Amino acid sequence: MKHIGFYGGSSIVELGSASEMAHFFSVLNKQIHDVNDQKILSQFYQKYLHLHELEEASSLMTQLRQGLSEELKYRFFKYFEGMEHCIKSAQGFHEDWGIYKPVRIVITDMPDFMTDRDRPLEQYDALGPHDPPFWSR
């Protein structure tokens, strides 16, 4: 089983399996009614977050987290915390070095992580709306 997690800036947070990640996003998608929020969540699920989306994504995750039952908040605690950690890491890396290392979902197992880490953003951008994300393949 491949382990999946969040990566951004200089941080990696290992979370679980691809099916667990897909379930997390399925739960979040059920709460979204705004088109822009759906776009951000979809962008993160399939591709990566742009620098200008980080604050909005962080705010959205806080809002979605608050709307969950206590059971789901507990179950997905590490997902919300991991995403926030990677967002802050990406922002800090950009502030310190002027380089944006995007927040995205990756395979955290070696050597697959190295492939995901080094994958050009153009490959993510080339994904069509019905293409599976790289981490789920």
C-alpha cells in the first residue's frame, strides 16, 4: 500500500492510503456549495495550490472543519493539521527564499516521493478534468 500525504515548502506530512485521502475529499465535497470553493478544493485534490490560493484554502479548510461532526473532526484531525502545516511551510519558504514550493498531495513513500517532488508543474497543469491525480495512480 502506498502512503499518501501533503507536501508544501520544505514539509511532508504522511497521512494514509489513497482511498483514505479520497474519502477525506469526498466528505469535504459534500459540504461545498460555492463554485469558487469547489474550484479550490478540486485544484488541490487533482493538482496543487497556487501561492495566491493559500490563504483562501486555509480559510476554506477551517470552515469545512467546523461543519463536520465531532467524529469526523477527530477522524480527519491529522489531515487538517497537516494541510495547515504545509501551507505555512510553503508560505515561509517563499518569504525566506523567494521560491514557491506548492502545496500538493503526493506519494510519501520513497522512491515515489522523489518522483512526485520533482514532477514539473506543467505535468499537473496538463491534467484534464477527468484525469486521475498522480498520487492515485
